Amino acid sequence: MSTYSVIFRASVPDWILERAEAESEAPARSWLLSQSWYERRQIPWDGGVTLAPHHEASLTTHDVCLRLDCPRTARPRCGTLSLEINVTRQVLDLPGGAVCHHRRAGPSGMLAQGSFSTVRGNSVIGPVPDGWPIDRTLNGYSHHLGSYGQGGVGLSGWQLNGGSWLVLPLKSSDSWIWLTHEALTPASDYFSLAAHIDHRIVGVHPDQLADFPPWEHRYAGHHQIRDLPDFSSERARVAHFEASASGFVLEAENGLTRWRFAMGDHLPRPIWAGSREHRDLHEGESVAEAFFLAHHCYLEV
């Protein structure tokens, strides 16, 4: 997979300026930079100017520079942005560039199974209430949840405020979900900021390690990779959560550090290791409708 040195440009949107002025006299450069970065997915960037291919660039870690061109005042009222990165467009989650995914025909037959597991027992609290899990502290994450008595099925769950779990009962969920770590470093004059991005799929089968370097890999007989963070010590607060029929985003922040879990049709997915078929949801399945809250992480399926 090759990456390219690309520069995207855009004007600072009026709605960012208006939001800042509603809270104070005028936005500081540091606020404009940080908000433009956090809201980059909503900004209409241009098509990008490709400078040169970088065939040896890392598949997982990327360094980005966001620059602000504006009057040299402490609180400018206008400006333009330029975003330079050696990477593919999907890492920034910018509009466009979606991967083509197709729904599979619905499962049929007595033994047919869909993409999601049905969780049994008294561990389930119920559907996710409105407003959850915004402003809760993310204390833990696991993609090894769910047991049928003879083994696990690989569901994902996020522990909130040290108590209940937000669960996505998606089988083998590690190969559906990407986790992105962002660490920001503003320049001393606040005319630019640097972002270091680590963008990886959570986990993958051994035969696809070369194309999908993972955060965690514990297959017997293979080199172990255990880079998932200890969220109990990160103490990140959930700042954004949304889910749709085809995916979701859960983003947690602590100062200038952010962790972003994401699944969607704009992100590539490894094929199924056994059947070699594309990893796609079935017709009628919905990620948003599958999420639920549980008392604990010990789930019976």
C-alpha cells in the first residue's frame, strides 16, 4: 500500500468563528486550530494537492501538520487552513474516498447465523439511552466478550465510569473496528499544530498481518502484539458517539490526546480468513440497533 504527501486546504468555516464569538469576543488562534482539527470531518476541504508518493511510509503511524494563515493578531476573525500529511485520505476521516461495501444476502436455513450474537442471561440492562455514553469516563475496552461455554465469539465492549458496559455484539469484532490514537502538539505561536496519528485495525487473522497491522495479536505460534492502551489509566472522557446501520464512532479525549473507535463503509476491512469472502454485514442488519448496555462484561451467547 502506497501513501502520498498531500495538502488539503479550506477556509476557516463561519460556523466555527460564530461558535467562538458566541462564547467570547473573538476566537484565539489556539482555539481555531484545535477546533478546526477536531471538526475536520465537517469542513469542506478541497480535493488535495498531491506532492509525491511515499512507498516506504508506515501503514500505521502518520505525522500531520495543520497550519492557520490569518492576520497576526491574538484573536483573528478570518483565516485559511492547510493540512499536510503523508497518508491515505481515510486516516483523516475526511469526506469522500469511501470503500465500496455490499450487503450480503440475509442468512437462511436452520443453522444460518448473522453478524451479531444474541446475548442471554441477566447481564443485559437494555438499549442505549439517549445521551449515552457522552461525558462518561472510558475505563476499559475488550474485544474478547461473549462465551457459548466452549469458547469466545469476540464481541466488543467499553466500560463506562467503572461500572456498566456499552456492548456491540458483533462477532469477531476486532477485524471490523479501527482504533486511532491522536496526540496534538501546538506550535508556540499557535499558527500551526502537529498531530501524531496511530491508525490501526484492532485485530486481524495471521494471514493478513502484512496488510492490516493490528493493535493486538495473540495467536499461538505468532509474534505477539499487545499495544492496546490501558484505558483505566488513560482516564479519557467520551466526547462523541454516533451509530448508524453500517457503523459507529466512539471518541474519547483527555486534553490534547484522543482515542477514536470507528467502523464504517469508508474504512477497509480484511476478508474472512476461512471462506475468503468479503467481510460485509447482512441485509437488514443494523449496527446502531445492536448496541446495548450490560451490567458487566461476562456475556453468555
